[in-house]
Amino acid sequence: MDYTEDFLAELLGTARRAAAAGAAVLAGRDGANLSQETKSSGSDWVTEFDLAAERAVRAVLADERPRDIVTGEEQGTTIVDSPSGFRWSIDPLDGTTNFIRDIVYYATSVAVADENGRWLAGVVRAPALRREYWALHGGGAFRADDGGEPRPLDGPLPGRDSAGSALLATGFSYDPSIRAEQARALPGLMDGFGDIRRLGSAALDLCLVADGTHDAYGERGLNEHDFAAGALIAEEAGCWVRRPQLTSPLEGGPSAEERLALWTCAGGIEFSGRFPVE
């Protein structure tokens, strides 16, 4: 199905307002008063901000798109009567450990797909960086810093691989056994790259490929809400992108085993063969 430019612009407007609402909650952090609750390990927390930011995002979506389904990290799936066919995938706080420790790489991520699973709009808003990324299907990707003028994104500068200066971003599991396996595979993954970064936010890593800061990004084990917006932003910036084919959250998926077996990747086209095949 083709959508009008006005309709897509309306979706993007909603996505930007929802992401702004979540990011505004995160911007109110007080490092001295953060309550922490153990999540999957001692290094992965759910905080009062995480939950409050998700409520803020969902409130905007409920007000502006009441017939859309919403799936999110903390509060699961909201099913509505007479659904429109559109579904929002939200991560109110991507980079929770960074947030807790006052490391600036964290963000609110909001994306929407149609009933065929085509991602139409995505926004990643990073309050500590005072930066917003967004993309519209077929409409390009953009970045705005500190409320300034947006600039279009066109991905990494070509040729860095041959110069030996290409930068790879990745992430590692909290599970010790999975992390050990990832460490063993790292030398092969680094082939053709000059250096590596691990920033702790998949959404922002994908956006940093889109704006050319990273040359490529690859990570195993992501959930849909981790990559939904960032992958669209990288794609609309002209990057090569590979999303994992995960069982939909509407069908109860994915399982941990399924998720951990699959890669999310993005980069300049010259890096398309550098990651393991799913």
C-alpha cells in the first residue's frame, strides 16, 4: 500500500512527539536518587525513569493514535479494539546501564510499522547528547543537534576500510557464556576495521552509522524495540542494513534462543559481507 506524504508526515510527527515525551522524562534524572531493580543481571537495571518514560511515550500514542497497537520493552503489548493495522515499537530507555551511571549514550526510541511489517517512521532522541535522529520511509534520514537545523544523513564516508581507519561498533551479552563466545569471535569480526567501540545503546549505534561516525555496527541478540527506529534511520541514510527476522511480539516472540542466534547489522555497502550470515 502506498501512503500520502501528508499521512507519513503525521506519523512522523507523532513519533517525534512521543520520543520527545520519553526523553523529557529521562532528562530529569538525578543520579543521587535513582532507585534500581535488578533485571537480567547486576549490570542491567529497570528504573523508575524507564517505566515513567514508557508511560509518557504511550500517553502520546494513546492520545494521537488510539487505534494503533503498541509493543514496548517494559509494559508489553497494548491490544486495542478495532485495530488500525499500525503498530508502534518503543524502547523508552535504550542504554539503561549508561543512564544509571551518567554516561551520555542513552535514548528514547520510537518506530511505527504497517500491517505488512514495513517500517514507516522512526525517531531516536538522546537527551544527554541534546540530539534527535529521525527517518521517514522513502523520505530520508536526519539529525538535529540541540534544537538546531536538521541535516540530512548519508552514511559513512567510503574508503575508510582500505585506509585501515574504519570503526566498528558492537555490543556484548550480559550472559557470561554468550559474552565469552562473542570474545572468541571478535578477532575475525575485526578484520578490515581499524578500531572498535562499544557504547551500550543499539539505537544510537545504528544512528551513528547513519551519520557516519561509525562505519559499521553488528550485534547479536537484539530485540525489535532495540533496532526498530535506528535501523530505519540507517537505511534511509543509504546504509546497508540487515534486520533479524524475529518472531513478532504479537505472536509471543521471540524466544531468548532465537534472539541470541541472530544479528542486527548496518554499515557502508563495502561492509555488507563482513558479518556472519544468519
